[in-house]
Amino acid sequence: MQKETRRRGLFWDVQEGRVAPPPAAVLLGWELVGVDPEQGTIEVAFVASEQFANPVGVIQGGFLAAMLDDTLGPALVATLPEGQFAPTLDLHVQFLRPARPGRLLGRGRIVQRGREVCFLAGELLGPDGRPVAVATATARIQTVRGEGAPPS
């Protein structure tokens, strides 16, 4: 039987229950579907609540952007060692069609990774598997200084 090595770092600490999930992820109904740190890819699901709807009954774009940010960022953060984080510097979202309340699937990937600056891309799919929005982002790998301290 092969010994499994435990991954450490913010992403893995949340997944293993060592750290509480971020409140924003809880609000969005974030759920890990699959992650491949070696490939820099991730799939996550969200629950688009009725509370996220605009006056015509579709999910307000800001919530879709938050879901995409919470897809792309974790694709990178899952690859980082303990003590590092990667805040988003820039997020560009294109809304392709209306999203209705319900389950949405996010797919994210690392496009290019430098020592500090990384480029990310992904999409948010509706229940029918068709994209409702796509995004690109830039993130900067930073060292977290001390327990609960913001990244420097």
C-alpha cells in the first residue's frame, strides 16, 4: 500500500477541514468537483440562489463574476505551498447568456505561471452545459505573513 502524502496550504487546509471555508465561498455555495494541481485545472460547482437574481429573474452579473473569481483563483491556490496566497489583480468577465438560479459549474485553469504573476482563464456553465460567462484573470503569488495577516 502506497503512503499518501498530505498536501498543505490554504486550499488544502480548507478542503481537509483544518480551516473554515471563506464566507464568500459559503455564500456562493462553492463545492469542489475536481482539481488537478499538476495540470493547474479545477472544476467547482456553485448554487446560484434566488437571492442572486435581478428584477427579471436571472443571476446578476456581479455574482457570476464572483463565481468566476472563485473558480480561477483556486486553480492557482491549489498549487501553492503553505504560507502563500494569490490575490486577483485583474478580472475580465464576458457574459454570454442569462444564467438562471440553480447549479452552475466553473472550470478554471492556469494559462501561464511566472514566479509572481500568473494568468488564469475559465468558464461558468449552466445546467445544460453551455457557457453563461467566461473570464480571464491575473493573480500575484504572495507570502502570507503570520496567522490571519493579509498578504504582503
